[in-house]
Amino acid sequence: MKILIMGLPGSGKTYLTERLQPLLKAAWYNADKVREMANDWDFSTEGRMRQANRMRCFADFEKNNGRFVLCDFVCPTQETRKNFDADITIWMDTIKEGRFEDTNKIFVQPENVDFQVTEWNEKNHINIAHDIKNKYV
């Protein structure tokens, strides 16, 4: 099961994912770590699509081997989200602007999400993990 945790930089994607990961016993790919491994810090349209492709490849590998996989990354456009092709999308809708103006300009709010988190708290990860397990396990 491919789970996308998306939102603007600083919205709490990694915060949620690091708490959700042990509850789901999932593989986890963080966009910054994947970019670092690839040494690819290109945030152009092409660079963002390349990153979505990389994240999809890692996620597909884990899913094809029967694991839940969490991928936390901005995934700012409908095109990058379609390319990633998540089974479950969690939108960290906790801020209206991130720290990078170029990302703010291209970020398109998602139309269809499975979970929309509007505030950080100590129960989001527990509630989301419970709902995912009840529906998909």
C-alpha cells in the first residue's frame, strides 16, 4: 500500500510520518533523504517530476513486496501526484504558505485525499493508523 504524506514545506509531513511509521510497520522514504542520495537538488518542473518518479519507484518496490510504504514529500502539483499514484493520500493542510516562495507559487491544493490534517496534535497518527488498518489490513 503506497501512502503519500504531502503538503507544503514545514507543514509537518515528517513529524506525522515518523510517528505513523512504527504503528503501520511501514517502509519510509523521506523526500529530502532521497534527494540527498540522488544528489539532485533541482526544483524545476523537470526536477520535481524526476523526484516524483524516484519516490514512485521506491514505493512501488515496497508495495510489490507486500509492505506498507510511507513517502513524505511536497508533491506540489496534480501531475506529480498522478505520477506517484498513491493508494492513500494524507494532506498536511496545516499552513497556508511554506518557507519557499517558488513552491508556494506552484502548489495546487489536492482535490481528492483520504485524510486531511488541519492541525498538529498527539493523536493524528494514532487515528490515521487505526483507520488505515481497519480499511486495508
